[in-house]
Amino acid sequence: MIAAQAGDERAYAQLMGEVSQWLSRYFHKRLPPAAAEDATQEALLAIHVHKRKYEANAPMTPWLKTIARFKWIDQLRGHLRSPDSLGEIEVPVPDHGPAARAAILLDALLSEVKPAQAQVIKLVKLDGATVEEAASVSGQSTSLVKVNIHRGLKRLGQVISD
């Protein structure tokens, strides 16, 4: 970028080629193909227009990501006016279903034991607290924490086997 700012045409061509590839990957992950191409071209134009504003002592990647993010947002705003223009875009969303089901089942299981038992089982067995920490949080003695964990786990075993 510094050489491109100084007028080195070869460096400028190399810079724009590398930046174009990066921008294309960035936008194709976030937009439909036609919109990704438009955003890439708009971002390249913005980089060309604003290349003098880039400060040589600053890292290039955050500057580039900022321009890309603004052009991505511009594309989305444009498509808000006509949502059909985005077509069937595949947005990767992590599947939290198994974790949600596990949490629901765990809560249902823990409802089968006394609240004091459930509390210390959560603290020690699920959250990784020590017996002493669980005693401090729950207001139970360390001996009672150990007993409640033992009895609670025994009860949970019975519930599961029934």
C-alpha cells in the first residue's frame, strides 16, 4: 500500500489483485453471488478513492475489513428495500438443538432431586467448583455438600433407570 501510495503502478496492481481476492471471499460468504460481485467492486473503488487516507504506520487488515464491512452493510441496506433481490441466501447458523435439548433434559432430571442437592450438583459436577466453593455459595457445610452430591446423584441414577 505504501508503494502504491507513492505511485508505484506495479505495487498498486499487486495490491488491488490481492485485495480483490480477499474481498471476493469475504463477500461470497455473506451475500448472494451477484451482490457479492457488486460489493467487491464497490469496495475496490472505495479503496482506490481512499488509498491516500491509509496511514502507513497502521495495520492494513483492520482498515480493509472496515471498508468491507461498510460495503457489506450498504449491500444489505439496498436489499432491505427489495428483500426478494437477496434470493435464497444460505446463511450459516450453528445448530444449537442438541445443546438446548441436553440443557432441557438436565433441568428435568435435576428437578427430581431436592433443590439443595441440585444446586451443589450443578456447582461441583457441572460448573467445576470445589466442594469448599460450593459450600460457600450454597451456605451448606462441606460435609453436607458431599452428602447432597452423593444422594442427589444416587437419586438421578434411580430416575434414569426407571
